[in-house]
Amino acid sequence: MLRASAESKYTAAILAYRNGDLDRAVTQAAEAALAEPDNPKLATDLVKMLVLQRRYAQADDLLKSLPASIRELPGYRALLNKALH
């Protein structure tokens, strides 16, 4: 379960994404990830949003900063690899 501050930011990120406002979605997702840095789902969703915005270098930097156990999950590495090719 997310902390209240992270949950409100994450909810705002999802709503912004659904409304096509990727800039706001990324901002809110980043704030949620900062509010709850031990939650890998928040960081990996932020990586996905960055890739959707074609902000590949930032997505790669964030992915590299995640713990190896998360960084090596096939789905997340594949997402970034697909975007870069």
C-alpha cells in the first residue's frame, strides 16, 4: 500500500497519462517515486512514461539507478531496448 503522499501523486500521474498529458504524468510519477523511493513499481512506471515520451536517456539513467533485482527484470529491460532500436 502506498503512503498517502505517494498515492495522491501516483493517482494524478495515471489520470494525466489517461488524459494525454504526458508531461504532467511524468512530473507526478517522479514526485510519487521520490515520496516512496523503496517502491520499485513507482520508479518502473516512471521509466515507462519516460520511454513513451521518447526521453530514452532519462529512462535509461533511472533504470540504471534501480536495484539490480528490478533492473534485470526482462520486461523493463525489453521496454527500454525496444525504444532504443
